[in-house]
Amino acid sequence: MAGVMDNPMERTAASAAVPFYTPTGNEVALFEHAYRNRLPLLLKGPTGCGKTRFVSHMAARLGRSIHTVSCHDDLTAADLTGRYLLKGGDTVWVDGPLTRAVREGAICYLDEVVEARKDVTVVLHPLTDDRRLLPLERTGELLDAPPEFMLVVSYNPGYQNILKSLKPSTRQRFVAIEFGFPLPDIETAIVTQESGLPRERVAPLVRLGNALRDLKGQDLEEGVSTRLLVYCATLIHSGMKSEEAILAAMIEPLTDDVEVKKALLRVVELTL
Ligand code: ADP
């Protein structure tokens, strides 16, 4: 049994520097209000549109540590709450990331929460209403979440997987924000800042990204993310030819289908 402490899916960050984040709406104020009023928050939006960066930014602004867990289909409630592990012949209880966040008064961010096993919702429910309790059956503890504790979850409604959408009884426990891709001017500023590539060279990439996004739904499940635009600009800034960087960062990650790829390359020709 893998130790929760060793879980590479969990990243814990101290709240030293405030990570760069450009707001695209009222999300900063909403997060602050939710935090102050002890309300859990749900971030909806496509992959790579800035949800994780936003949570890191807000945690640092509010001076809280953050425990991030990338959820997957094997993730169980015990992975979040903790378990007994054998250490040097002794059996010791090791807190999981959710329990640590509750004990410390930190922010717990469950990325792609719909991927997790169903039993995870059982531990989230008492934490997400006004009780704010985390029962640890195995240790017999009942933890009262301090005011500084906040639960933030995200999911990508775009996958349209009926089996993997959040149940109303769970989603209606959260205040929710919808994230989309930033408007072109803002996205250009973000990609410029993140990649170091001059703004005038980033602008056409963002235009291309938006043209490729228009194909979403017809041939593509997901459009080019801001993350991929940052990758593309980073490769160009590091000396790669634009065409090669575009192929590697904006075409290949999107599809394996030969015909779809041709269609995407046609959009590249027409846009640049
Ligand atoms: P998500 O969690 O939605 O999948 P991320 O937060 O990991 O996406 O964002 C991917 C990358 O895109 C970030 O590492 C950052 O470089 C960039 N990014 C996206 N949106 C923003 C934003 N509003 N401000 C700053 N960087 C952003």
C-alpha cells in the first residue's frame, strides 16, 4: 500500500511568493468572499485555462498553504483522509492531504474531483455544509475545520461524461465559478509574461489558438488551452522554428486522427 505522504499526485506549497495570475472576471473577489464566509468553491472549466494557477495565486494572497490533489479513478476517501501504515514495525496513522489541510487550516484543492471514487463524496459532504466536520472513522476523531480551512474543487464539464458528472447533491454544496479561455488581449498578455516571447510574436499564436478553438465540437473534443499556447511560445522563444513549435504544441497534443490533423494544419495556413 503506497503511503499517502509519498503520493506524487499531491503537491504542497508554502505560501511565499504570489504566483502570477491575470484575472479574467470577478473570480478574485468571489474567492475572497467565499474564503471569508467559509464556503466551499467549485471551479468549472476546460483543461489548461488557469484554474490551478488561480488557486495557487489566491492561497498565496490569503497567506494559506495549499494541498493539491490531482484526482484519478483509483483515488479513494482513504487517500484523502489518511491511513494506518507500517513504520519500523509499528502501525502509525498518517494523515492524508485533506486531513492535513483541515488540521492546519489550509486550502485543499481537489483537481478533477469527478475522477475520484464515489466514496470521496462521503467525506466531502459533512465538510461542505455548515457543520464543516471531517470524521475520521479509523482513528475515531471528529475534526472541526478551523475558519482558515477552505475546500476548492475543479472539474471539466466539457468531457460530457454522464457517468462522471458531479451529482446535484454534491455540486449544490459549492459556490461555483465558470472559467473559460481569456479574451485575446488578456491571453496575449498572459502568454507573453509566461513565455518571455515578445507580445507582437505572441499575438498571432493567440489568434491561431482561437481559430483552432472554433473547431471544437466538430472534430475536436478540446480546444487549444492557454497552457499549450504558453508551451508553443516558450519553444519559439527558446529558438525553435514557429512551424515546428506550432506542430508540437498546438496540433499534435490535440488529436491522433490524420484527417483532423490535416484540417488543423489547414487552419494554421489560413490564419498565419
Ligand atoms: P488548469 O488548472 O485549468 O488545467 P492551469 O492553471 O494549470 O490550468 O494553467 C495552465 C497554464 O496556463 C499555467 O501554468 C499558466 O502558465 C497559464 N495560465 C492560464 N491562465 C492564466 C491566467 N489567468 N494568469 C496566468 N497564467 C495563466
